[in-house]
Amino acid sequence: SLSQENKLWISWHDTTWIPILNPSNIMEYFSQKSNPFYDRTCNNENIRMQRLALDQLTNLVGVEYILLHVAEPILYVVRKQHRHSPSEATPLADYYIIAGIVYQAPDLANVFNSRILSTVTNLESAFEEASSYSRYHANKGYAWDFVSNKSVSDKLKAAANKDMPPNKEESASIFQCQRVDMLLVDLLGKFPPRLPLHLAQQTASQTSLVSRVELLHDQGAVKPEPVETAGSNSNPSVASPTSNTLVDIKLESNEMKPPPDKKFKI
């Protein structure tokens, strides 16, 4: 089968060893007879049969397995290499053990082949979909027609969306709501909203009028008199919220005027 020909598609594990795996026994775990990644003609098997130490591997020539990397307690990397001399070895394959499950690491050629195949497949499907929208007319030539195939594409998208789980938005927590409120209040204080143009002009005119009245009042020459408009409240102590108060400013002189001269008739 294809899984036997390509070992990148298979994995191996032994449940009895998984709870007790550690750097000291990981190579013994990898050399189990049921492991399809282990070559029984390697130098490790010869040393194991002769009950020699693993340090003797550097003195032999041939295929061997070494523990390349350890990230306890879950990851171990074993390398298969061909030993030429005590100082020279050629890597052949790498195997990584995650939570006791052994996989063969893909080489660079397989990674490139997989990525290129995925890219070509997606491009081919894109070209096929694009060609389904092209139309040819004897007078107009080629043109795109997306209206007639819209129903077909909608059906395909609906079928694809049925397989996908619904995306449910999680409700915000109390802390998140309070934090958002604090940020909004801070932003509102830094950047207050602008008033409409007519309200801004009315506020500016009222402010200018009040400032003039206060200035003249301080000089002692102002006598404000409120003028009641039609429809205002009869009670002078209660002001109508809808009526506008008109202020008449009368300037009075501080000096007393002399009486008019009397003219006698002859």
C-alpha cells in the first residue's frame, strides 16, 4: 500500500512505554521490534546484541541512530545517519517523538512538493471557476457573465457553509463592559462633541450679551429691565421655559440735570 511505501503517512506508539519515557530509555523505546522506522541491520542493534555501551557507535561504520534533541517531557528527536568515521556522518532521516508517538519528519523535497501541489490545485480550481463565467459573442467577442452563474455559485457556497460550524459570538464579561465604559468616558472628555452651527452661534451671542451687561453694570450705568412677551406666565417670579426674555439697556447719567428755565410772557 501507499502507507507502507511512504513512511511520512504513518505513525507508531506503544502505550505501555508512554508513561515512563525519559532521555535514558527513549532509544530503547525507539528500537522496539514493532517500530516500522527502526532498521534492524543498524549498528545500534549490533551493540545491543553484544551488550556494549552506546559510546562504541563512533568506532563503527554503517547506519546508526542517535538522540539528537530533547525537550522534556514531551519531545524527542532521533536521527538516522550513516557513519563514515568517528568524526564524519551523513544524515539520512529525522524522527520526532511527541507524547510517545513516533513520526518521520519530512525532508525539504517533500515539503516543496506538498506546497507546490497545493498551490497548483488551488490555481487550477480558480481557473476553472473563472472560465465558467466567460462568454463569447460573434459581434462583441469575449465577455464575463456573472449573473447566470450566480445561482450556481450561491448554491455551492451554501453547501460549503453547511459543513462549517456556526460562529457564535461570546458575550462580553462584566470586566470588559466596565473597561469599555471607562475608555469611552475618557475619550469623550478628551474629544468632546461639537455643537451644531446654529446652537454654537446662539450660545456665543448670549455669552457676548451677558458679558456686556455685566461690564456696564460694574460701571454703574446699566438698568436691566425684563420685558414680558405675549403668552408669558403672569407670575413674575416664575419664568416660562419657552419664552425669551428681552433685556433693555438704559444708560443713565450720574449728574443731576437742572430744571428748565421759565419764560415770562409780556
